[in-house]
Amino acid sequence: MAVISGIIRVMEKAARKAGQRLRRDFGEVEHLQVSRKGPADFVSKADQRSERAIYDELLAARPDWGFVLEEGGIIEGDPGKPRWIVDPLDGTSNFLHGIPHFAISIAVQEPKLDGSGWGEVSAGLVYQPVTDESYWAEKTRGAWLHDRRLRVSARRHMDESLIATGTPFAGHGDPAEWTKIFNAIAPQVAGIRRFGSAALDLAWVAAGRYEGFWESGLSPWDSAAGCLLVREAGGFVTDWRGISQPICDKQILAGNDALHSRLHKALAAAIKS
């Protein structure tokens, strides 16, 4: 049985409050007011309401912490205190098309001790409102789904592995590079999936549902919590050079402990070709 810390309880309370609103709005998705903020990149009233609900809860619990918000941008707090990294609706396009696969992602990032910027992620939570699944992790305390300990998949063979990805779309990403990577990995694995939520893709790697995941061009709020989940579940997360960053977003390759290196070898060879 997991002993849930105060910080995880704060995050879960905020996510569940916002999740209730998202479920309600999802049931009325055809009535949402939607504005365009870029090609194939939508922001809805539901997205904004979710972020506000999360912000209000987190601010009340830790009034001196800063924020990195997908919609609201950076809000400075006490520079000696952690900050929240929030994606109020990861999978907005799914949401707006009535596809029940989206999540809320909240992470805590610690300031560097020397005051030179931001360092490790110490806590993260990915909440899927439709299924009521709450994935959470804390540094050195493991990754969990509710009160069940998570471990990455035990599969050791590429031809048994299911890999997730995010595909380029409407001005986002590099289709030529992605195609090279896909052509290198796809013939070696049991399947490749693209479901449209990087936060959930990473949570599912942590839960052993996928053996790996790759994508480029993400933002910190997409992957901050997910990176910690995978690592605390025994997996590896790096950029495409094989370097582990506190938050991998511009380039991210996640995998279980046996297959990450093989996936990295295939990816690195592909992008050099």
C-alpha cells in the first residue's frame, strides 16, 4: 500500500476537480466554443476552465510557488521554491473530436541549489478523467497507479514490443525525420501506436502497456510528469543523443530497461542516414 504524501494529495485534488469539469464538457463537446491558436492546434473553453481550476487549487496550497502553464505561460514565484508545470488538457484534439483519450498532467520542478535555474522533477501526476486513472510518482519513491506499484514492461525482445509515438501534423514536427525513424523501428516491433496524448503514452510506458515511446517537438508540460513516471517505474528517458535530461521534450525516447538502448541505436542510425 502506497503512503501518499501531502504534495501528491494536493496534485490529485487539483486534477480531480479539473477532471470533473472536463468530463462534463466532454459530454457537451459539440457545444464548446473553440478558437484557433495555430494550425491544427486548438484551445477550448474547457481547456481554459481546467487550467483555472488547477491553478486555483495549487495556488491555495502553495501560494509562494511559481507556475509553467500551457495556456497561461510562466508565473514567477519565490525563486528558492519549486514550481508547478501544468498541462490542463493533453489530447485537446481528441477531446474536441469526441475521442475519450486525454489527460491532465501536473509536475513539480525543483530549483537548482546554486540558483542557476531549474533542475530535477520531484513529483508528477497524470490523471485520465474518463477512466479515473491516476498515475503518480515521486523521486526515489516509485511510480504508482492509485495504490498499485508500477513497473515497466518485462519484455526483452523487439518483436514482442509495442511502441507509441507522436506523428508530425500541420506544421508541427519533421515528417521526413519521423519517417526515417518509423521505417527503422516498425519492421522490428510488434506494432506502433499513435493515440494523441504524450502524457498518457509515457504513463503507459511506466505501467508496462507499451515498451517504448518516441516523439519530438513537445513542450515541458507534455512530458514533465511522464518522464518521472517512466524513470521511477524502472525505465529510461533520454533525448535522441542518449542524454538524460530532467525534462525531455524537444526530443524524447522512453523505454523499458531492456529495450531503450536498442530503440536508441535504431533511432540514431536512422536520423544519420
